[in-house]
Amino acid sequence: MGNQKVNYFILLFVVFGGFLIFGLSENIKGPALPVMQSEFNLEESQLGILLALNSLGYLLACSFTSSLANKIGIKWTGIIAFASMVLAGIFMYMSKGYTSLTLSYFLLYLANGILEIGLGIMAARIFTKNTGTMMNLSHFFYGLSSIGAPILAASMMGWSIQSVDLGWRGMYVIILSLSIIPIIPSLFGKFPDVQQQDGEFTSIRHLLRDPIAWMIVAILSFGVVSEMAIGSWLVYYLENAYDWSIKKASEMLSLFFLLFTLSRLFVGPITDKIGYTLSIMIFSAFSGICSLAAVFSGEKGAILFAIAGIGIAPIYPTVMALLAKQYANGIGTAITFTVTLLGIASVIGNLLVGTIIDFVSTVWGRSTGSELIGLQAGYIFIAAMALLCSVCCVFLYRIVRARSKVKVSEHDEGISL
């Protein structure tokens, strides 16, 4: 019993530490990109290609990680992801031009994709009890490191070691070298194997024909598109709609992320108690209503933009808990299927926000003499995504109920109301 408890804490360290590293690696690029652009004389289009190839590497990793985990085990899949991140940091340090920099970034985001799917599979196998609580807690560590990553990166780039500036190269190699830390306990930990339960094994073909799987994809896509769009467009909205300074607008975004992160820390037990579908329904509706109220109440209601973070935060980790319960026989396949489609939806969603702002500003902005209507339309779309996430939960429950899969006790299935 003692050895099992020690092993459990080792696995906790790997999962929580993995999410910390994941948050750092994804969010240190902000301060570094302008310096890279200046050093290599890159045009904006080249930066766009760089980031687009990153997304391609991420989606590519999502497509094969489940199969990799089935072949070599989730333990070595995680170790490969962490080791690849260290290598990416070294290659970035050695980059001599745009091509080598792009290849290094591609490797980094390939590793990030493997790590996200791998951590999801690990968490689903390890957290068989209080799954919602533990999934939200895991993603809390991602949010925690995401908050501090840009500040840490900007600070480190100004460090000097023996009169030599660390710069973006040294910053990347040091931060990504932290990935060695989770590798050490991974080598000693005993990871749970796949345990076959009653029911059909989950395959891609099964998921393609399963309306529940598609409804979960819709729920996650609407929720995450709303979440990412807030992070991308809030500062722009506040600056242009209310003439806020970039400092004041950024402080509101920081408050959003603070409430977002704290929400993941505290709401997990609620999701386990009242059921995952009901939790997502309530929290996404809350976020959507807050965002709508913020738009229509004007500048005096701007704080509601930040408060919306409380509702949008639990959606991703709670959907992961939902997948773990619904597709226990093939969780890796289910996560791969869902996250890959989510990646595609996220690209489309962010494009739609910008398109809606431009279109409404052009068509109606000229007649009213104000561009505010276009900004409002874009943010109403962001709020609508959160509300659609909530509506989809109603349909998910009806589909499941029609199949007679909902049981009396919500502890039997995480999707019960």
C-alpha cells in the first residue's frame, strides 16, 4: 500500500509538472517573437508562416500520439515529448537563419502536441476517482504557468551571464531544459495500463458514427473558441471601443486569466458532485451571459469581461473528464479525435471573429458613423459561442437519455444530470 501511494505521488508530479512545462513552452513566445523578427529581418508574412507551421506540427502530433502510446506505452510517450522539447530548445539556440528557426519551432510544437494528448491520457488513467476535480486541478497548473510565462521570458531575456546577454536563445534553452525535471520521476513511476471494461472498444470508426462523440466535439469547440477569442480580442476591444490604454486593457486581461486560473482550482469538486454535462451547461451559460452583459452595459460593465473567465475555465478539463468516463475503452483515441477537430474549429473560430468585425464595421459602421458596432458584433459572437456550448449540453443529455445510458447515480456516469 505504501509503494502504491508513493507511486501515485510520483505520477501526480509528472502530470502536474507536465502541465506547468506545457504552459511555459506555449506562452514564452510573446516577448521573443519581436526580437527574433528583428534579428533575422523577418516580414510579418514569414512570422505568419512560422506560427502556421507550428499549428501544423501540433495537429500532426495529435493524429498519431494515441497510436504511439498504445505501441510503446504512455510512460515513454511522455518521456519522448519532454526530451523533444529539450532538443527544440537546443536547436533554437543554435539557429542561424529563418529555416533552422522554423524547423526548431516545428519540433517544439510537435512535442507540445504529443505532450497535450499524452498528459490527457495519463490523467484519464490515473484519476479514476474525482476525475473532474483532478482534471481541473491539472489544468490549473497549466494556467498558473501561462500567467507567469511572458513575464518570466521577458525578464530572462534581459539577464547577463559573465557580461553576455542571455537573449531569446538563452531564455528558450533554459526554460525548455526544465522539461528534464518530469523525465526523472517518469523513469521511476509505474503508469497504469489500459484496463478493458465492459462495452465496445473505442475506435475512430466508432467515434465517426457516434452522435455523442460529435456532440462532445461541438461542446468543446464552442467553449474553447470562446475562451481563446477572449484572450485574443479582449485588449483590442477595450482599446478601440473605450479608448483604454494598452496598460489598462492588459490589466483587465490579466484579471480575466487570474479568475480563469482560480476557477480551475476551486470548481472541480462541483463538477464531480452535480455531473459533468450539467456543470459545463451552467458554467458556459454563465460565461456567455457575462460577456453579453459586458457588451450591452458599456464601459461601466467592463469588469464582466474578466468575470466571464470563471465560467469558461472549467469547460476544457471537464470535457476531458467526460471523455474519460464515456470512452474508458479507448480514451487515447477519443482524446485524439476530439482535440484534432478542436484544433481545426479553433482556427475557423478566430478567423470568423475578425471577419465579423470587419464585415459589420463596413456594412453598418459607415451608416452609423461608428466602428463600435463592428467590435460589439465580434464580441457578441464570442459570447454566442459560450451559449451554444451550453445549448449543446442539453442535446447531449437528450441523446444519452434516449439511449438509456443515463443511470440513477451520477457517480456511475459522469454525463448524468
